[in-house]
Amino acid sequence: MKYKYNYIRSTMIFCIVGVFIPGFTAILLLGIQMFLTQIGIDCTNAWKLIWGISWIGMILLPVLFYKKLKKKETETSEKIKTNLIFFNLFEYIFLQAGLSLLFTKANTLCYVSDGQNGIELAFTGWLALPVLIFFSYLFEYHT
């Protein structure tokens, strides 16, 4: 009998960590925006670029990961676990950045200093967790 990897359990463990890391990943995203601004891209355009890449990534990454899982049926559980950790991390960041577009504007993130700019990134990090669990259900029952 073929060993079936438990995607849901592994993702639930990641989600426990994911409750505490949205601030760190938000700082990463702000750092990317600041880097883009340093190289000459306007702040609002930098956020639009980040959002565009994030939306492409959050749609494309699950498809690519699923195709990889279907092709590699003889992977060891350690290899699957490592791949799932990277998938969860990158998908988490893509979702966090991409979903923030629905809750804020680039002008708010760049020029508003009322204490709210950036908090949306933490909120959307938490919104990403149920989506990761949903993907794990798909991987669990369709591989």
C-alpha cells in the first residue's frame, strides 16, 4: 500500500506559525517596496507591481505545485514536506500581498501616516491561512 502524505496536518502546523508571522512578512513586503522605491520606481507604482506579481503568484503557484505532486508520485515524505513548507510560505506571502489590494490603496500605504498604513498586511496574512488549508484539502484528496 502506498503511503499517503498528510497535507492537512502539515499545513495546520504551518498555520499555527502563520498566526504569529504576518508582521514579519509585512515588513518583508514593505522592504521590497522600499527597495523598488530606492531603484527609482514611484511608491504607488511599486505597490502596483508587488500586487501584480502577487496575484500572478497566488494563482499560478497552486497549479504548479499540484502538477508537481501529480508527476512525482514516488517522492519521499521528507521531500513532500519540504516542498509543502515552501509552497505554504510563498503562497502565504503572495496571498498576504495580493489580498491587501482589496483592503487598501497604494496611496494609503505610501503617503498616509495615520497609524493605519501596513496594518492591512497583517490582517490579510491571517486571511491567507484558511486559503492554505483549503489548498491542503485539495492536495490531500486529489493526489
